[in-house]
Amino acid sequence: MKLDARQIEGFLRNPTATVVLLHGEDAGLVRERGTALVKAVAGSTDDPFRVVELGRELAESIGDEMASIPMTGGRRVVRVRDAIDGMTAVVQRVLDAAPAGFLVLEAVDLPSRGKLRALVEKAKNGAAIACYSLSGRALEDEIRAVLATHNVTVEADALAWLGAHLGADQGVTRQEVEKLALYAGDGGRVDQATARLCVGDLSGLSLDDALFSAIVGDVAGTDRALELAMAEGASPVGVLRIALHHVRKLERARAAMAGGMSAAEATKATRPPLYFNKATAFTQALGIWSETALADACTRLWEAERACKRTAAPTETICRNAVIGLAQRGLAARRR
């Protein structure tokens, strides 16, 4: 089943499914909801008898882990942080067998019409939850709600400022607002000066924005946003996979341009649709990168991911060099 926004909070407290797929562009929200689901079923995220985390390379063992009965009793939870369409057959077997365990699949990068998403959305014992960045009124409502849990109110101009400077990653947004509430104190009121003092400008500092900065050749912006993304827990391999997805999206758009579309039309045709504040950068990138350069970028990112999987590899360094290198090539192409 596909959960709508009104169902999500209740489901996170009491998940009634065998398999839950968390998908969308907001990596922080995917992690936050995955953690909430694990805690709801197992009581904590670090119980060695009831919780196991697997990489997608161990997907074939999911069924056995799901069927395992914990020594301490209770329901077994299997968490996969980088789920992909290639795991569809394994997940199908789990849904068919309906074991006692609980499977949480976290996927920041899934095609909207992919097989895994379609499977879980249609399954009676499956649940798919979209995790997208908040903006506009929804973001302001979230900020107001988090402050209210601490008995803190916010002035209109401060709320507008916060809405313009947060939102790229909901996990980071919540942390910043919690910090703001702690500063204001119980019964406090947040004005714009307080908001500016306590909260950094994180509206563009997300993994997504690091990669958009990279494809337009903004080296400094890429470095700054990538630093935040890594500090917030983004894995090097995960970063490289999402970077590869961005470049392949550009490749598809360039192919559409070869078929007669303009850059703006190709951007508008991109699926899932780009947020308005990303569309400009995407269109700009289409004018920077040639098809040959994009193919080369894909190869470099794929090779970087492979390098990260070697024993004792300095994964963060490899990842950073690859993404910053992408930005540097974008900058060089822009200057031509």
C-alpha cells in the first residue's frame, strides 16, 4: 500500500506491515523514519539480537534473517539502507512468505516507476512511504509544530526567515529547530534576531544541493554542502550512487535535446519533476556538459564507488575527490 501524509505518523508508531519502503530525495527524512520504524518494532536500533543491518550486496540473506527467531524473543528487524530495484525478486519472496520479521528498506534514489516501489505499493503486507523535502507552508507548519512541543512560539517574520533557510534535509531541519527551542527556553518566543543567531543557512546545504552545485561547476558550494552532508551521516558509497543518478539524469535530458527539445523543455520533462529552485541549475548544466563529458563523468563515479569497496580504502577521501572533481570539470567546461 501507498501511505498518504495523513497516515504516516500513526504508521510509524505502529507499523502494520511485513515490508516498509522509505523512498525519496530527503535522505535525512528517510533515515529519521527508518530509525522510528526500527524503534517501534524492536524498542531500540542497537539490539544485537533483534536488529540487523544489511547492505544491498547481502540482499540474498534477507529472507533468512527475517525468518530468524531472536534469542530474547520479539520480532526480528532487518534494515537495508541502500535498497535498489535489483532487490525486487528478494523482496517479492519475503512478501510471499510473510515471515515473522520486519523489513525496512531505505532508498534515497529510486525511479518513480521502478519495480521495487511498484511491488511494495501494491502488496497488502507492504507499505511505501515517500520522503520529500518540505518547503513553503508545509515547512513552516513543521517548524511551528516542533517549537510547540517545547512550548515555544515564533514571530511571523522569524518563521518566514526560517522557512527560507531550512528544509533541504528534514533531519537537519529538525535538529536546528530543536536547538533553537532549547535556546529560547520553555515558554519562550523566537524573533528573527534569535533565529539568525541560532540557525545557520541550511536551505541549500544538502547532499542534493552539493550535487547540483557540482554539475554547474560551483566548486566552493559543492565542498561546503558536501561537508555538511558527510557530517550528517551520508555514506561515501551512497553519495557516489546519488551523484551517478544526477549525471545519468543529465544524460537522459541531453538525449531528449538531441531529439529536438530545448534545454528548458528537457528540464521540464525530467521525471520526477525538479523543484523550481533546482530546475535553473539543471538547465544551466545542460548547456555546460556534452554527452561525451557526461559519459566520462559516469565512468569516473562508477570507478570511485568500486574503489570505495576495496579493503581499507579511504572511502571519504575517494568520495570527496570524485564529487569535487565533478565540480572542477563542470567549472572547466563552463569557462570554455
